Amino acid sequence: MTSSQPRTLAPRPDTLGVRVPERSAELLRDLVHAQTGMYYDESRLPFLIDRLSNRAVDRGFDSLLDYYYLLKYDADAAEEWKRTIDALAVQETYFWREQDQLRALTDVILPLLPRDRPIRIWSMPCATGEEPLSIAMALTEAGWYNRAAIELHASDASEAALRRAATRTYAGRAFRQLPPALKARYFDPIDGTVWRVKDDLHARVDSWTCVNAVRAEQLASRAAADVIFCRNLFIYFDSATIQRVVDGFATHMPSPGFLCLGAAESLLRLPTRFELQDLGGAYIYVKP
């Protein structure tokens, strides 16, 4: 936005009166983009303002510009970035999401992989744990833990999401797609609305780590996986950031490597080392 006169955006009621000086929202947007890969266009800028205004208040600021300076220059910036990512993370997920890819994993992909070493599967972003636990359920149901050595790793950029996953408790809409028989088999009821993951299933996930996909060194720590589930992350990225992350996947994954994206995501307009293939009725990106 351009203006010939200095201006201050009127704060929304839920920004707790935090001032938004001219260009401060855009400065924060660009800084968040550089640090996390998440990009907020004009239609989504109010979401950024709302979430980070609350962080500004928590840090004792009455201006979003002060919060920008904290993230940009302060010695405490690294710790605050963790809270920033937590504030911006949208943890909307559920068990048994996009089941066609789970079936492709157990019925088509795993039989193609060598078994002279552990098969590595990485769920990133794992949010509050529903996806990696769904993968573990699918592998268990198909008997794969008796047929191969499997390593299943889960990562997310949000420490708050990982702490929530560590509680191992779920309720309500998290189960909206999970068949009741699987819910009864893999979860113990705590009360009428909350269920806890059983020990055996939770132990199937070998690690839970904090990984920011746009940090090359962090991505490299897990990306040498045969199968990567990276669903509904790229909807928050611009094309250049997607390209960088996908190139990182391709660099570290073995061949063949299999990349599962969300239904609303596509790499077809980008030059990548992956080919889109129909595997057992699911669309999977394959590194030949």
C-alpha cells in the first residue's frame, strides 16, 4: 500500500489497542516470510496483525513496530521467534486425513523400497501429531512392522504444537474421519470426550523434533527419508520458497523417493526433480 501521508492503521478490537504504524505490518510480513517461509498477502495481513499484536502485548509493547524491532535486532530474538511461530501456526488437522495416500504408502510405495536398511518416513509438519500417528496406524494395520525395519519421524516448526502432541490426548473433531474400530484399538478413553494414544502406537513414532523447513541445516537433518509427508505446508509459502524446500527434499532423499503433498498443493508449475504419478489411486510426487 502507498500513501502520501503518514498513517496509523486502526487496530481491530482483538489487537488489544496495539498501534500499527505505517508500513509496520508490511515490515513484519517480510521479516516473517524471510524467517519462516510463510507469506501473508493483503487478504491475510489482518490475521498476521491480530496474532502478533497479542505477542506484542505479552512483551509489554503498545506498538507493532516495537515488536518488529525485537524480532529484527534484539538479543532475545531467537527465543521470541519460537513464540512468533507458535502464534502463527494453524493446527487444523485430524486423524486418517487423505486416506488414499495412506493406502498408497502401505500397498504400493513400501513394496518398492529396499529392505536391507531401515525405511525412513518423515511427517513434516506434523502439527499436533494426528498425521504421524495415522501413518503408524496404517503401517500397523497392514502388518509392515513385521515385514521391514521402519523409522517414523515427526517434525514441526511450532514448539507449542509439539508440546500438545506430547500430551498424547485428543478429542472431538480430531476423530471425525477415523473409523470407530481404529479409535477403540489405538486409544484409551479418559472421559466422555478425551482419548489418549496407547503406548504401543505412540512408540511407533521414533522422534518428535522442531524443524523449520526453510532452514537448510534443519531440513537436512531429516530429509534423507524414503517417504516425506509434507501436507498443507506449501499453501502458506510463495513459489520461490516452495522451490527452495522441494529442492532440499530432492537433494537429500534417496531414489526412489516419494513426496506426499496436500490435495490443494501442486508442484506442476515449478521445475523440480519430482514426477507426479498415480500410485494406487493417490497422486504422489516421485523422485526417480
